[in-house]
Amino acid sequence: MNFNTYFTKKNINKSYEEIKKGRLTTGIDRISRRKFEKNKQAYFDIIYRKINNNSYKFTKYKQILAIKDEYNKPRIISIPTIRDKIVLNIIRQILDDTYKNIIRNDSVSNIIKKIAIDIKNYDYCFTLDISNFYGMINHNILMHKLRNNTKSNKLHNIIDLAITTQTVNIEASSKKEFDLINDIGIPQGVSISNLLANIYLMDFDDKHYNHTQYSYFRYVDDIIVFCHKNKSKAIRQKMINELTNNRTYALKINAKKCTYNEIFKNTFIEFLGYRIYYNSCISIKDMSIKKFEKSLEKIFHDYINSKEKHIKGNKEYLKWKLNLKITGCVRNNIQYGWVKYYKLCDKDEVFYKLDWLIVNLIKRFKLGKFLLSGNNKYIGKKFSKTYYEIKHNNSSLTNSKYIPNIDNYSIEKKCNILSSVCKRKIDTWSHNQINYEFDKFIFKSIRELEQDLQGIYG
């Protein structure tokens, strides 16, 4: 791996084009996407020069608080400047290329499929919850693990700078606060965080995956192990000792969130929002369904009670919100949405019940005149049809006529959404401004889809 071959002027520009596909949230330097665009070549030159002479420094990350629910403290999300996002994206490329054949990174779908098979082979299972995983990662241990697989001092130095850069409140006025460094944990929200977290536990995963005495699975900070009851205590304690040892991982286990369950023929286990039965049937956790039902109800509450001009009385806005919630969407070749996440569910009853719930919410909020057909069915999309589309036509979703692919939207389609859904006056807008405002709107819409899955993963 040659560090300098990644930080060429061509690749710096390419990195910017990649991150520009999402919403470029302004960092603490207050340089917006528009301002950056005007002087982007100058910024590219600064990155190239400072990276190559080893003088590059990250600007402090802007702090944003993400509220999980009313029972937990908000997560601190770190927002880099646009210039730093370019650099971090290239570091991610380097790490991806270095670890793609080394690191284990199972998707939720693969984990749930494997659990559905393994649940029959054991009579006991337990879960381990790592407390404040990202916030407790030890820098010295992490850097030692990186040096075992990468030999570039430049890479080590730039990663060390990235993880020690402090995250601060934008209103912070104390110079002392700005001068501090982050001496433990890795910032959540930057593009290399998930990769670094997986690298940190890579040796632990390798040791326990494919073990002959038990089955081990991990997704971010959630671990589940299937074993035989007479050996469960020893296996569990051994793992806890490894994870909490100050020389190996220096992490903490949240005992209150750990579970221990015997497995019988009529029982089930719950993991990552799924419910998996002994007979390998896959369903959805009750709490996940209830949480989603509340989010559907909230759409109607917000519509009825909103004081914003583009929402109050805007039927097109309500239909957009409902339909996107039902189908999810494809953006940058990535599928988003609640139904997409739960595509492994074997039973379609839950999706028909959600269709029924939509109709009942429409009636309760007295919106049937423009949302229900003559036979009292919602005139928009359906959860049941979305589930079928994802379940049986998963490989062709980018070309689905039912699930919207935002990447294929024409400028006319974007104009229609901005004017009818967002109530924006776009008559004098250029194509660049239309694309910019539409991207902002879609970014917010997708972020709301992702909020439905908060607390389930990552």
C-alpha cells in the first residue's frame, strides 16, 4: 500500500465528487457546499500540499446530538468540515483496500440467516452488550492493531490525528475547550469510524467465529453466542475477560443489557430487531413493530398540528411522507426503508396489518376524502406490495417501478416534488439550484427513514 498514490490531485477531486452525492453538512468552519464549490480547486491544492508535506491538521468536529429515545442519553455525532470529509473518505478507501480480505463484516441479513440455522443446534444462548463501544476504544490498542497490518507511518499519523481531534459545541467560546484533544474513543459520524471499530475487534472476531463448541455473531456492539448450557458460563466469562482486559481491548460490558436464555422447541430469541424461532421461522420483534406504528401515527399528528406553510393543508406533502415511509427508496444504489430492513421476515401478516393501520389512521384523522378510494382503501402505496417486491425482486430493485429510485429522477420530476411537496417557488431557479435543493430535501427524507431503525443497529 503506497499512501501517496491515494492522495493524488485526481483522487482528491474524485473523493469530493463521491461525498457530494450525499448532503454536505456544514462543519464548524461554517463553509457550506456552495462556498466550497466556488473555491474548491484551492481547497484541493491545500489538501494535496499539506498531506504530502505532513502538515495536514483536522479542524475540530462540530457536535450534533442524536436522540435515540426518551430513555437513553443522546449520542454525540461528529461532523467534519467538507475539506476534512474529503481526506477522511480517502483514508476510508485505503482501509477498505487493505482490510477487504481480512476483516469480517457480516450484514444483518447474513447474521439473521445463520442464526436461523444455528438456533436448532444448541440449547442455550447469551448476548453481550458493549457499553459505549465507540467512546471506549483505546487509541494505543487501536494504533497497535493498525500497525500490524499497515506499514505506512503517514497513514498512522493521519488516522491518529483524525481520532484525537476533538468534537465541540459550535457555540463553545472557551479557547481552552478548543485546545483539548480527544484521548479515548473514536468519533461517531466520520466515515472511518465503523471500519476502525471493526478493526479494533477483528482479532476477537477471528478467535470466536467458526468455533467448534459454540456459534458467535457480532454486529457493531451487539454480540450473541449459541452454545450448550453446561459450557455457557465458562464461554461467557472467557469472552468478558478478554473484552475488559486493559491490554487486549479495555472495553466495558453493560450487564443490564446482557441476556441469558435456554432454547426450547417452542421458544424464540430476539436480535437486531428480529425474532427468530426454534423452527427457523423469522419474524419481527414486537417492540420494533410498535415503535414503527408510532412513527406512522406521528406523520398524521405532525401534518394536522404543523404551523409550517408548506405542511399545513398540503395533501401532496402528506402523501409523499406516507408513500416514502411505506416503500422506502433507492439512493446512490443503496436501499433505504423499514420494510427493506425486515425483508427476511417469513410472515407477511405484519405488513397487511400495517396497511390496515394506515387506513384506520386516515379515518381517525378524518382525511379519507382525499386519501381513501371508494372501497375504503388507501390510494397510495402498500406495505404488503412493498414487502413482496423486496422479497421476490430484490436483485432488480434499482429498476423497480414500485419502489422509487431517486437516482433516476429527471429534472422535471425534481421540480414537481419541490413545487408540490415542498411548496417552493422554483420558476427562476437554475438546474444547479434545483439539484442542490432537491438533494437537501432527499437527504432529510432518508435520514427520517433511518431514524425508524435507530436502536436496532449501529
